[in-house]
Amino acid sequence: MSVSDSTTVARSGARLLPGAPVARQILAEVADEVAALRASGVVPALATVLVGDDDASAGYIRIKQRQAAELGFASPHVRLPASASQADLCRVLADFNADAGVHAVLVQHPVPVGLDYDRALQVLDPDKDVDGMHPVNMGRLALGLPGPLPCTPAGIEALLAYHGVPLSGREVVVLGRGATLGRPLAMLLAQKRPTANAAVTVVHTGVADWPRYTRRAEVLVAAAGVPGIVRPEHVRPGAVVVGGGVRYAGRRLLPDVDESCARVAGAITPRVGGVGPTTVAMLFRNAVRAARRAVGSAEVDQ
């Protein structure tokens, strides 16, 4: 689908790039793959692990379990008390590693104070890492090797491709260098593929004159996690602007990109319903691909 096919336009005239239709397309493909696996006698399984009593985290897990059921996944779940030790968490992950019937595992983040999420992640079998954040998978990404991709960066690439935003040879600036978004996104969009192949610059808020970089971007991705940091004066007129970084105040979403940027952007993701839906869709794409790899299905490309 090209940009001109998108039917939603911001009041200012900037074209909106919603994530929901992208997610629907990806999840339809996932559902087809799940059906094919089940027809061959394999039930793809996405396991979830929740530690503690955080209501928001429990809600996210329920949403993912409902989506898993709709797509045809089995979804075994372990909930540990907030008093659980690091050893308790690692033991659960080791059990899932050893279970051939579990193909992908999600540890809900954040974990309670006193537990080390990164240490737990390193215990997980990288082939079952549905978030694509295991050090082995980050290395695979850097080398362009097959493996689960970090969900938000992969979702951003898919969103831009769906809406017909070309990246090959264009200047993409990523504001933010975090391990979950900025750094992996830069590696992903620089790779030689039809939906990538960009000239990518990574800049961060530790650079005093960071707007000098963002104002020259043909495609700007905000990934700083600083609410409202990107304003119209930081955007090149007509640029494509993607709001990837967010923070929450309670349940209220606080994006990096101020909504007034729609006055100067040529196309922009909406404040709500932009990158979020594609991130979730990519999680399930990683899960079904993990199942295909586990059963020796045809080669699965990134």
C-alpha cells in the first residue's frame, strides 16, 4: 500500500501512518502460519512469565494471551509472587528452555525491584526469545543473520513499508540510542533490503545540538523516551516522523513527538495507535517463526 492509499489525514494536512492496518496484515499472515503448523500436528506455544502484582503488567499479559488464543497458539503461563528470587525466575526459564513443546517465551517487563531482567534474559534460549533482545539475537541482527528481531524496530520497518515510505538511499535520523529501540533500529534500517538500505544517523540527547541532525532527516524516528522532546522546529518540512519512544504517567501515554509536529511533517504516526500495534504483531510473528524453526520447517528469513 502506498502513502497515497492511506485514508486518515491529520487536521493540519499531514498524512497519518496508523499501525492498526499494518498489524492486521501481519497477524493474518501469522494466523495462516499457525494454521499450517497445526494441520501438520504442531501446536505453536508462546509461554508467558509474570513476576509480581503489577496490575498494568497483568493486563498486558491478559491481552497477549487473548491474542495468542485467537491466533491458535497455546499459551502456558507462570505467575511468580513479588517475593520470588532471581533463582526462582531463572528456574522457570530453564524449564521452558527444556520443554520442546514451548517455542517462544515472553518475560513481562518490568520485573520487581531486586530482580535483574537482563540476567534472566541471558538464561533464556535465544531461539525462544520472542522479544528479540537476547545478546545472541542482537549479534545476529548486527551480522544480518536469521533470528528473532526486536519487536518495535521490526514493527517500525513494517509500518513504513506498508504505507509506502521508501527508505533506500534516504537519510534516516534516529533520536535515541537505547538497546531496545534506537540501536537495533539503526542496524535494521541500514541493512541491504528493499524495505531498508537507508543512510542512518543515530543521535541522542547527550548531543547539545541534536536538532541540527533531526532537521535534516527525510525520515525521523523519535526513540528517546522523553515526552514531547520533538517539536515542529526540530522537523524538516515534509519529513516522515515516527514516534517510537514513549513513557507512561499511570496509564496515560506520553509520546516523544509533540502533536504539533503534524503542522510541518508530510506524514506522521498518530499519538495513539502508531507503533504500538505493530510491536505486538511482531511479537507473534517472532513466536510463529520460532515454532517453524523448532520443527525444521522451510527456512525462515528475517
